Amino acid sequence: MTDQSNTQKTLPEGWLQVESLDIDAQGVAHRPDGKVVFIEGALPFETVSANTHRKKDSWEQGTVTAIHHESSQRVRPGCPHFGLHAGACGGCKMQHLHVAAQVAIKQRVLEDNLWHLGKVKAQTILRPIEGPAWGYRYRARLSVRWVAKKGTVLVGFHERKSRYVADMQVCPVLPAHVSALLLPLRELIGSMDARETCPQIELACGDDVTALVLRHLEPLSAGDIARLSQFSQTHPEVQWWLQPKGPDTIHLLEPGGRQLAYALPDFQINMPFRPTDFTQVNPKINQVLVSRALRLLGARRTERVIDWFCGLGNFTLPLATQAGEVIGVEGSEVLIKRAIANYQSNRDLAGRAEQLAATQFVARNLFDMTPELLVADGVADKWLVDPPREGAFALVKALVDLHAQAVERTEAGLAPSSWMPPRRIVYVSCNPATLARDAGLLVSHAGYKCSAAGVVNMFPHTSHVESMAVFDLE
């Protein structure tokens, strides 16, 4: 009988002792018979009562109804729209937990995934990368809904576990100037002829301009165009883009104006982007993330480095200030063209041509990598890997297969191949499960050790876990 089971048996009937928090920010408890209960709104070490709304043979799911003993880490949420009640915003799940405890839980999630899924333990745990917990979200997709019964427009995130849009007046995780636009945007859309056919506004903040991409299902009237233009004049920080169909159809409402871009000041790099491009939502954290990744990689002017999943060049361009040769590889030819343009624009700045290493960009399907393609890319001293949520399985598997071939050649007494694996890999991940899977392959089947790993709190108050790991050849 475990201590937890004994504790649970001594509690009044129906009370639950919360033991931990899962990745969905639910408290985890056990009934006296050992059945697991996931409880929304409960925190570790609290004693609570809960209303169960879902039951399975081995687990239950419910919502906290009373807190009999409160956690020392429970805090008052910073957003008035946060909560478990009907109509609460579903954009954040962890505002009731102290932000330092949020980071600690994410670190545990990373370590647990590495061990349980990959059988990997990092030799060093990196200090978490943290930053401002509020006003950090420079990218967001805001839903828009005309509610005829109320005669109003709602602009914001969806309600918790609902397709309805939350009735939001403010949003503290958005930059203050964007949060202040929520009510004016509601008024604007409500005044438009197209108020029923504009389902979404995508937000993208650069360092000097805020882009709002209006998705509209029908052509906008001349009156609506004038209303949008007037809004920009009243709010000069706003730059309107229109999206009549897919992301490729976006265009400026009024051509010209300031360029959307963000800076990486540690490397004197300026990164232009379009509002629908993938960029990190948290620019302050991204600056630290790039600086740490490159510091851990330790590229030198004598080395060749490959940046896999390079995107617009968020890591590639800073790498060009340190390495001797850089290769950026990405699956989209459109992104590759944009990355080349970004590289060239930074080279064209006064005095930068000699500072940036020779860099080439290659378009390739990285989810269909083979050992032959990897050999064709040539030897690289180091890799930077920054994949989407699916991870880099095909790339890592190709590396594993080449390692197996090298072992076979050695055992057969043959001369080694001229191709050599990278001595160091820095892997930036937005999914600890796929990182753990790939780490398991690198450590168990490719001759690497996991030298270090740690979390990056890119999305405070959410359960999203961003992380970084370093792998060195044994």
C-alpha cells in the first residue's frame, strides 16, 4: 500500500489529494481504489472536491468544485476572462499557478519524456529560458463572430472547450497596445457591411508595426475599405492586410508603409517577414533562444554547419556571423526564396558582406530523407535542428542508418567512409515527445550522448513545452 493510498483513505469521503499536474494542466489524484482522476483547476498538494463529468474504466475526469487545502503555488489569475466557468477564455490553462512553478512542471515533462520515451537522461540540465509572463504574445489568431442576438461582434480566443468566441474586453498575454484594440476592433467589424463574413483576424507584431490580417469570405465593399483605412489612421501602429482566400492571397490594404520585421540584436541581424509566416510568438524569448542555441553549438569560422528546417533563417543568418560555411535546408521553395532574400538584405547592409559567411539555401522534403541524400549534402561539423511538432525522425533515421553502415564497415575490416557525422547537434523542439523519440535514436543507435537539455518558456500560462537539447558524439 503506497503512502498516497493511505493518505487518500484518511480523507473525508469524496475528497481527493492532488499529487501532480499533467501536461494539460489538470491535477492528478487517485481514488482509494487506485483509479486515476484528472481534475481541471486543481494544483499539486491540494485537497479538493471535484465534479466528475467523464468516466472510463481506469480513469475519470472532472472539475474542481471546492479547495479544502490550497497550494502555496496558487496565485490569482492575471486575466479577468480566465476560469472554469461557462464563457471563460480557453487561451491559457495555467494562470492559477505561479509562473516559476509552471516552468518547473515543464522541465519535469521534458525530463520524463526523455526518459520514458527515449530512455535518455541529459548529463546537464540547462537553466530554463524565461522572460516576461505577460504581454509576450506577438502572434495570435483571433476569431471574429457577429452575434445577432446580442447585436455585437466578439473578437478573441475561443471559450474553454467550445467553438464559441469568448466575450473578451482585454487579453493580458497580448501586447498592451493590441489588448487595447480588442474593443475598437469589435466596434469596427460591427460597423462593416461584411460583419457576418469576416471570421478571423491574424495578428503579427514586428518591432515597429502591428499587422492585422483580415480574413473575409466575400469581397469587401468600398465603404468597408474606407472604414479599415480610417481605423489605421486612428491607430497608426496598425497595418491592415486582406486575405480573401488562402494564406498566399494576403496583400496590403494600402501598399507601401513600414516593413514587418524583428531584430536579433546580439548578431545585428534584421529579419523581415510576412504576417502569415511562421515566426516565434515571443520575440524576447526568441532572442535568448537563438543566442543560447548558437553558444551551445559553438560554431567556428573553420567549420561547416547545416541548419535543418531553417524557415526564414532565424538561426541560419546568425550562424553566418560565426561559422565558415552555412547550409540552410527547408521543405518549402517559397520559404527558401524568402530566406535567401533575408540573407542578401543583411549582406547588403554597410560592412556586413565580409562578416556573413558563405551561405546557401536548399529546398528539400525533410520528412523523406535518406542516407544517400545525407551523404550527398557533404560533411558538416555541426547541425542545428529546429523541426515542427512532428520532429525530425527521417533525418535522424538517416543518420542512424549511416552509423550502422560505418559499424559494419569497421567490423568487416574495410576502410571508413569519407562521410562523417556531425560532432555536435543542437536540437530545438516544440514537442517533448518527438524530441524524446529522436533523442532515443541518437543515443541508442547513432553513437551520441545527450550532453544537456532544458526548457524554454515560450508560452507562459499555457501547457506548451518548448525545449532544447545538445548531443555530442561519444
